[in-house]
Amino acid sequence: MNVQSITVLGATGSIGMSTLDVIARHPQRFRVHALSANRQWERLYEQCRQFQPRYAVLLDETAAEQLQAKLKLSGIDTQVLQGLAALEQIASEPGVDTVMAAIVGAAGLKPALAAARAGKRVLLANKEALVMSGQIFMQAVQDHGATLLPIDSEHNAIFQSLPRDGNGDLRAMGVRRILLTASGGPFRSIPIDALAQVTPTQACAHPNWVMGRKISVDSATMMNKGLEVIEAHWLFNAPVDQIQVVIHPQSVIHSMVEYIDGSVIAQLGNPDMRTPIAYALGFPERIESGVSALDLFQVARLDFEAPDARRFPCIELAYAALRAGGTAPAVLNAANEIAVAAFLDAQLPFQAIASVIEHTLAAIPLGAVETLEQVLGADAAARQIAQEQVVRSQATC
Ligand code: NAD
Ligand code: MG
């Protein structure tokens, strides 16, 4: 068996740690080349001790100095690098086979794109990268012979439910629709009036999944599903009207593909990200993930409902941005990141997240996307407008 050399971007996060958990189960199969984090150097240090990577990268300069000092003291031979260019380096350098792209938000775009442009096997958790720059990203994958494997549980389920040799043509595969399941998050059934008062702690208490704080809030607003609609469009070349969101509170079916003969193929499993991560790490083989077997008797029932557009306006905002095309999804994503950060910081009420995004989309003229600079320009402009909107909404509170 060839040993796969892996870079884990965002190693200290929820996906990063689950990835390392799976990797640790297969020491003969995987070798960790590099790990990265924003500024959590202590956790990164523990990971360096366990996995002995060649490089550890921190975005934060002070954190990088602290890590370097501690590693030296412990006699660990990992080299510490710092900054965005270093993230791109560990994502693209020769000797790396596979890159787990698990940085949260727009910050993950450039390193993920660097991996695609270097023709790596890219395990993509960082959905925001694809939302912002779908066309450019998919083109880079194609032009440079990269392999793109989705980590998002829904897209991993869809990938598993599609024929393996379909060449990306859904019509030729006989696909009628993609059914993207969603748990509905923590606020699926509370009275709508109560949404005005919900706190970050409540929003981050997801009923089925343990995740980072940003994606937890995205799940509570269901913008996560909106971003995933856009992600599915790019990953599977799926027309927007063939992607249907289905609320399924148990999170046992991770998504489905409906075919023209009436067949619906689904992937089921316990809600644990180590399953899609192990699938992508081992692909095309199946490997142990540490996830317990699904107990159908305990699950007992599977429920489905249509999403309520009044409760979850973010889903429709995402569909509208996808239909508009060009820079609209990048604007949607940036405004969402600003609004979610403000909510987590107790600077914005929960329901104002959608209003900030709507306002930002309306305020920025739609542009074409041919270059990465256009994407990053739209991202920067949207952040500024969204931030102004957050400040304005504070003034009126
Ligand atoms: P997280 O907040 O737990 O971890 C984020 C990681 O990125 C950390 O290692 C952090 O240090 C690093 N990071 C943060 N900001 C950075 C920056 N500016 N530059 C460099 N590194 C930075 O997030 P998560 O829940 O692991 O999610 C990661 C990505 O995976 C997100 O895009 C999310 O949407 C996606 N995803 C997560 C889950 C899940 O179950 N957690 C499921 C599906 C998809
Ligand atoms: Mg998901």
C-alpha cells in the first residue's frame, strides 16, 4: 500500500480533529505532512507531538513564535511557518498527495485553490470556497487534474449515491433531482416569535451535530443549507431547480438522489463527520472510521418536512444568489460571515442576520466572475456594506 502524505488545513477545528482521529487509526496508510491553525498553538502543539508533521503553520505571528519555542524545548522536529503564503505552500508543495481543506470561511479559499491548482486530491470541507468561486474552483480542478472529494456530509452522501463513472452529466445518469436533507437546526420548532431573543449559546447547541461555531449558527438560520445548495450546484453540475431541500430532523439520511425511474438512492449513517471523512480519505476503498454502527431499531422512524420560508429566509436568499450568478454568491457568503460574527459577538439579533445579507445583496451591483480578483473584490465590498449595516442596526436597537 502506498502511504498517502496529507496536509490538514484547519487541523485544530472540528473537522480537522475528526480527520486526525481517522488518520490515527491507519498509521500504515497515512502520513501527516503538515498541519495548520489560525492561532490555537497549544492544540496544534499536541497534534505535532502525536503526528510529527514536517510543517506546522499558524496564521498568527505570536502564536507561531510560541509554538516554535515549545517544539524546540520538547525536541520535536517540526518546522513552524507563518502566514497565508505558508498555508498555500503546504497545500501545494510536491510530496503532498492529499489536502484536507477544513479552514472555516473565505479565509480557506486561497489555500484550497492552491491545492486544486497543484493537482492534489482535495478533500473539501470548506464549502465557503466553492460558494464564492465555484466556476473558478471547478475549472482549476479540471485544468490541473485534481481530484475533488466532498466532505460535507450531504455532498458526500450524494457523491456516494451517484454512479461512479457518470462524468458529471446528471441527465445522462438519469438523475431527476438531488434531495438535500437538513436537520432544521435548534430552532426548527420553537415559536417564530421566540427567534428574536435567541442567544449564541442556544444557536450553537445543535440537536444532532457537534461543529464549529460559525457553521452551527449557519445551521440555526439554515443558511448552511443555502450554502450547500450552491455547493451542490458546483460539485455535481446540478441545475438550481433540480436541488430540493428536505427537512429531516433525525439526520440519519445524509442526502438522496432521485432518478427518472422513480428510484431514490440515499446514504444513511450516524451523524458523525468521521464517516464522510473516512470515505474520502480511503476512496475508492472503505476504511474504518471509529463511527458506531447505525442502530435502526433505536432510530425507529425517519421524518420529513418542507422548510418554512418565513422561519428560514436565508435559504431563499441563497437560491436567489445562485440564480443571479456572477458575484452574488460571494456577496451572500461575505455578508453572512460578517452577520454571523456580529451575532456571535452579541452585536446583532438572530433575525437580523438575514436582513443584513438581504440589504448587502441589494446594495452591491452584480458583477461577472472571470478572475479570483473579482471574487475577492466582491467579498471585500460586501464585508464593508454588511459591517455598516450591523452598526446601523445597533443604532436602531
Ligand atoms: P472550526 O471553527 O471548528 O475550525 C476552523 C479551523 O480553521 C480551525 O483550525 C481554525 O484555527 C482555522 N481557521 C479559522 N480561521 C482561520 C483563518 N483566518 N486562517 C487560517 N485558519 C483559520 O470549523 P469547523 O466546524 O471544523 O468547519 C470547517 C469547515 O468545514 C467550514 O467551512 C464548515 O462549513 C465545514 N463543515 C464543517 C462541518 C462540521 O461538522 N464541523 C460539517 C460540514 C462542513
Ligand atoms: Mg452539511
